[in-house]
Amino acid sequence: MKPSIFIKNIVSILQTCLPSDKDIIALHEPSLQGNEWNYVKECLDTRWVSSVGKYVDQFEEMLKGTTGAEFAVAVVNGTAALHIALKLVGVAENDEVLVPSLTFIATANAVKYCGAIPHFVDCEERTLGIDPSKLRDYLHEIATIKHGECYNKLTGRKIKAVVPMHTFGHPVDLDPLISLTEEFKLELVEDAAESLGSYYKGKHTGTLGKVSALSFNGNKIITTGGGGAILTNDPALGKLAKHLTTTAKVPHKWKYEHDYIGYNYRLPNINAALGCAQLEQLEGFLERKRMLAKRYTHEFEGLEGVSIFKEQDFARSNYWLNALILDTKYAGERDVLLEHLNQQGIMARPFWEPLHTLNIFSDCPQMELQISESLASRVINIPSTPTLVQTRV
Ligand SMILES: *Cc1c(COP(=O)(O)O)cnc(C)c1O
């Protein structure tokens, strides 16, 4: 299909923002220009490559420092972190867990790993995350409290928890969501996989929920190759998180005694070494990401029909992935736009397919999901690697 003037304008604006000396500009590449090599080499030289070693402990300490969480437990990936986070708040077989339909598959998969059922809720345009006021109205309609627990009147099942996800690093409006969890007796688990370095009213995302999950996959703001972490401020849960993710072995010099069906989810030292080197650079990444977002915002200001997603006043976002939002009337042009950008070597990707539209989740309960469907049809991500801008030029 021939590109419209509208699409040509978007492509040419992006070309002015991005380096011209590269054939392909990735959506998000790891930046490994700090101490990564030194720390990983030290692991190899000392042979501390596996699940015990100083970098695992150091990485957890650094994560506590960065986020302000009381406890941080490093695990093999963000999905494993979510799985354990849900277990820790007591999500059990046949419970329902409220999750946004617009999220990466892992949020809902982790619910399934617990034998529980994802219950899809709508997002709002303001944050791209769960819409707390729409959720409140919905729960007033379908939920009832029995013996201090929330039940779905339509399915008879317990609704145990809600899992807001901070899309592309942009914090969900957490305060109204927290008061809703109090009103409806729900546990709050934050999927903060994308939002390391993002703050809600001055507090780091992932420290407001009872338990939360971070991810350090290769495309995230910092990477450990693969990795994740569980955050909590609750000492008992922090301890249990560590225990469950290390096969629930009872400490002893040689005896193999295990008191739970645990998991082998501990992050290896060699990955944690990468993580320490990456965390040392987080401030710089954040600074560059905000500069890149500013640049995009400025360049797109003059173009009708499209905008760069902007953080709310209550938020300080890490701008992990920049999002270009088309007005509804241009939604039909999204695929042509994707086609042309990728053809020009500018990697661009659509939003995830809303999870309620996937066959694997077709029998899950859901509210009306109009905003999620609308956003999914007209949001694309554009290149967001921090090194795409130079600081202080
Ligand atoms: C990346 C991501 C995860 C999962 O993290 P992995 O480390 O890839 O397992 C979970 N939720 C969201 C929203 C993510 O973006």
C-alpha cells in the first residue's frame, strides 16, 4: 500500500531524530559500556559462576538501594518473580486475579502457573495501565465480600489479587487502586517488570504493592542477560521469597532437607555480575531516556493526529519504551506505518495483542475492554535505546 502524507511525515520526523549512519535502529538494545566485562571476568576467574556468589548478594543490596524496598530477591527472570509474588500473597488454585488485558503475556501466564484464572480488566488512556475508577464501578457490580474475602458473584470464585502493570515504564495511578484493594479485600502485586527507575508520587514503582516483580531481560532498561527480582517490604515474605526460590532447602551443612515444594529460581552469580555493572549506570540511562523522550515529543508536537505518550503529574517515568499514539481516525494506518518504518530500518512494534483476544485465554472472565482494544490498535513503540542520544551535547 502507498504511504499517505501522514505516514511520510511520521517517517521523516523519526529520521531527523535518529542517527543516519546505521542500517538498522533497534527498538531497544542493551548498553554494556560499564564494568560488565570486569565483573563477569572475575566470576570466570574465581569460578563463582552459579547460584552462590558475592554478586548475587551485592545485586540484591543495590536493588534495595535503588528502589527503597526492604527486601529484594534476585531470580532467573521476571516471569518467575511474578509467579512467586502471586504465591506469596496467597493466590491459589481457582482464584481469580485481576490483570490488565494490555500487558505482556507473562502477567497472565504467572496467574495460570498458580492454577488461578486471569480476569481481564480495562486500561485507561492517561496511563496505559489499569483504570482504577472503571475497575471500582465494575467490582461494585460483580463482586461481593464474604467473611472478609472478595467473591465474583457471576462465577462464585474468590477474587484474590489485582496486578497493575506499569506499561513501558509509565506508572499506573496507584493511590485509587490501593484504596480499592482495601475496599474489596484484594492483594496488590505490582508487575514492575518495565519500570525500574520509575516513581509514583516519589515512591519507586514496585514498593507500593505487597509484593512486586522486576525483569532484567535483554530488552529492559537494565539487563542481566535474563533475570528478575521480587521486591517486598514485608520481612516474613522477603524471607519466604528467598526460601521458595532456592528449592526451600532448610539451612544445614550437608543435609538435604526441604520443607516446601520450592523452585530453582535463583539468579546465577554471573548474571548478577552483569546486573551490578548495569545498575551502576542506571542514572545515566534514565537521563538519556528522558532526553530522547523530550526530543521525540518536541519533534512530533507540530504534527496533527499523533503524539508521544507523556507521563502524568504524579509520575516520574523511566521512559523505557517510547510510544507513539495515533488518533483514532488514523488507527487504520497503523500497519502501513509499521511496514514503512521497518522497511527504512527503524524498528517499530505494535502494542501486544490484548490478552483476552488470545485463544489460550478465551474462557477467562473479563469486563468490557473497549479502551484496551482501542489503544492496542493505534499505539506503536519506536526506538528507545538510551545511547541514541548523547548527554550534554
Ligand atoms: C518483560 C516482562 C515480564 C517478564 O519478564 P521476563 O524476565 O522476560 O520473564 C513480565 N511482565 C512484563 C509486563 C514484561 O514486560
